[in-house]
Amino acid sequence: MSKDSKLVALALVTSLFFIWGFALNLNPILIAHLKKACQLTDFQSSLVDSASYVAYFILPIPAARIMHRYGYKGGILLGLILFATGAFLFFPAAAIRSYPFFLGSLFVIFSGAAFLETAANPYITVLGDPAGATRRINFSQSFNGLAAALGPLAGGVFILSGKNLSPQEEAAMSPAQLNAYLNKEASAVQIPYLIIGLVVLVVAILIYKTNLPEIEEPGDKELDVKDEGTLIKKIGALLKIANLRKGIIAQFFYVGAQAGILGFFIRYSERIAGLAEKPASYFLTAATFCFMLGRFSGTFLMKFVHPVKLLAFYCAMNVLLLILIFFLNGKFTVFALMGVTFFMSIMFPTVFSLSVKGLGQRTKLGSSLVIMGIVGGATLPPIMGYVSDMSNIRYAYLVPIASFLYIFYYASRNLKVKQLEVAGGH
């Protein structure tokens, strides 16, 4: 490839980081919006995260095997087509105001995202001088962080109406008036997701017309098996490695905590801090900026502080902040939650790197197993929603404390690690 061709390819693959980051960080907006438009409980609304993250549990290994057989470019194109299809399905889902339809659409979107995530990191590493691979990955991941900040902002502006009916206002409406109001609320997602689908299709067309290099990696043979029993045996052998197994559990707890904390952020801000829907969405945007700031500052601090020690310290800070949040009221608690997002920032990439350290040629299969730990995002938010429905949203925010305590334990078990190359994060 010529230098110009590599730059075009780098730009297109980097756009994938932005695409899945933007969609994933619209989920907290969707949780608040669909709760209102579809008249859901907190538990039901949390299934937005479940439908999204369960795709990451089901798809990584099939995606890796498909890409091994048909090429990374083919896998990326399939991922983009799935992603766009799911986005387009939001239009009919909103037209009939069907929550199961919305959940199905989200599953299709994030099935596509699972393909994109499986392919993006290895592609970035080969698009240029091998000596600059780490710099390129960090550059591309910065666009994932940018998307994390812009997603809630765009959703707050273009999806949330800022109008919530009180029980008295709802009771005063006729069935026809209430139905018209709910239909209008549901329709707010149609144009934004239609635009997302069209943008993703444009990226797919550009990638289809671009010459992207194929990747040959030693670890590919781990996935090159025709007998499913052989693959299961290889997975079983990997799961006997205590550090990898505990790392998968740590990733499960981290992603579950992240999804729950951000997913119920608007709900918490309304109930405990007394904020209206729109201002709460802007605080959520500020929280995602704190996350991005934490990612960049954490990367800088790792030059001077061992990543594992920093991970343990950040876990301890989040436990303290969440305990503090439980006992206090008002806007201060929202700022404390923003602090929690700051300290969450380095956890995914650091846990990921710790988990796969020393796996050698089995790194690719081990990485797929760690990515499957993302299913925590499908599991913990419903638990938080159930706790909120049974008591109140304040008690739900006690659930992530267990997550950070386990990650603290995992970090403490790895304090003797001499050197750690921190990977790109979620």
C-alpha cells in the first residue's frame, strides 16, 4: 500500500472506534427515553443494556472465526451492514412503539459492533510502521473517547424532549391524548437512528472500495479448527489459567458497573438530585468527558505509577465515592458520580492487559474470552433496576460497590507484575 492509501485506510478503520463508541454511549439516553415512551419500570428499561451487551458475549468468537476464514475486511463489512440494519429498524420500532422491537434492533446493532471491535485493533497495528503501532492504537482509541462524550450530548439534544408527565398530568389525559404523547416521544429516535444508519452505510461503501491489507497472525491457528469439540477443549485449557479466569470475572464486573452507573445516571439525577431530564442529560455528558479525561490522564500517570497500583487506587476511590453517594442528597451526589466515571476510565484496558499477559500464541483466543466478559453489562444493570423498583434508585447504586471490590482484589493479586502494556479500552 502507498502512504496515501494507508492514511485513508487508517482514517476509515479509526472511524469504527467512533461508530461503536457513539452507539454504546447513546444507551443511557435510550434507557431514560424508552422508559418514558414505552412506560417501563426501571428493571424493564435496563434491558436496553442487556440487549446491547449480550451481543458482545455471543459474537466475539464467531466473529473471529468468520474473519479468519473470510478476511478481516469481509468481517468489517458484515459488521457495518448489521449495524446499519439495526439502526434502520428503529424507525418501524418507534412507529409501532414496541419495546421488544427496540431491544431486537439494539441486539442487531451491537452484533455488528462486536464484529467491528474484534477487527479494529489488529487492523490498526498493521496500518503503518510496526514501531508506531501503540501510538496508532491510542490515537484511534481517542476517537472512541470522543464518541463517549458526544453520544449523550447528541442524544440529550435530539432525542430527549425534556417533558415528563407527572402522575396527575397523565391521569388527566384521555387515552387518545396519552397515546398521542407517547407516540410523539417514541418517534424522536427515528431521524437520529436513520442518520446513524446512513452514515454507517457510507463508511461501509468506502471500506468496500478501499484496499485493506489482510493480517496473518501466529495466534490465528487457535481459531482454525473445524471440530467444535477441539475449540471447546482449547477454551477449557485457557480457563484453567487462574489469572485469565479471574480477569474475565473482573471484566464482567467492570463492564456491568460501567453500564449500570451510566445507564441510570439520568434517573438518579432526577430522583436524588432533583434535576430535570434535559439538565440531567448534560451532566451525563459532563460525566463522559470526565471518563475521557480520566483515560488520558491515567495513561499519562502510568509513566510514573505502576498501572496495577493505579487500578487498585482507582477502585478504592470508587468504593468510597459510592458509599458517600448513598448517604448524601442534592447536586453534590451528581458531581460524586462524575468522579466515579473518572476513576472507572482506566479499568477496562488495564484489566484486559492483565488478563491476557503471558498467553503467547493463545492471546487471540484468550482476548475473545475476556471480551465475552462484557456480558456483565447485560447482567448488572437489570439487577440495579430490580433493586430500584423494589426500594429506590439510591440502593441500586450500592450494587457496583461489589464490582469495584472484586477488581481491587484482582489488582492486588497482580501487584508483582513487572511490566504491563496497557491495551486500548472500552
